[in-house]
Amino acid sequence: MKRLALVVSLALVATAAVSAFAAPPKKAPAVSKVSITLPGDLDFTFKNAPGVDVVQANCLACHSSAYVSTQPILTQAQWTAEVTKMKVAYGAPIADIDAPKIVEYLTTNYGKL
């Protein structure tokens, strides 16, 4: 029993010694505020045409209207692929009933018929 007490005592002394010489806890880095400025719509607005309300309600939730202005002139099949990508790959909450309306608007106003 004395031997067990001696081992426990030595363990406690060793633990205390290590704790005394351990590095002090590191301070957390200072927090600073960061801000970014997005390019906005680059003075681009959707053409006022049938379907613009559906496009604005669905597309502007994720990106600016200028995003459309930076796209090449796409065919209906290509715009369909883009809308499908936004919905499936990026999780855009586009209702199934709205997708064809968006494609029609984009093809008519910013695509190849």
C-alpha cells in the first residue's frame, strides 16, 4: 500500500511540475471587421417584358440582374440547361411551374430563338 501511495504521490508531483512549466494559453487573435463591395447590377435591369416578374422573383434571390448580362447569347436549350443547373446544382428554389417561364423570358429577351 505504501508503494502505491508513493507512486501516486510521484505522479501528482510530476503533473504539478509539468503544469508549472507549461506554456501559457495562447490568446485568440484580434477580431477585425471585413467588408466587401459587390458590383451590383452594373446599371443593368431586366427588360420589361412578359415574364419579367417571375425572373425577378426567382433569379434576383441569388444573384444580380447583371449576371444575365454577362452570359453569351444562348439558345432555348442552353437557357433550359442554365435554369436547371441553378435549380439542381445550386439549389435555387425555383418552382417547377416557373422554370419554363424563366427560360421563355431569357430566350426571348437575351437569347437566340
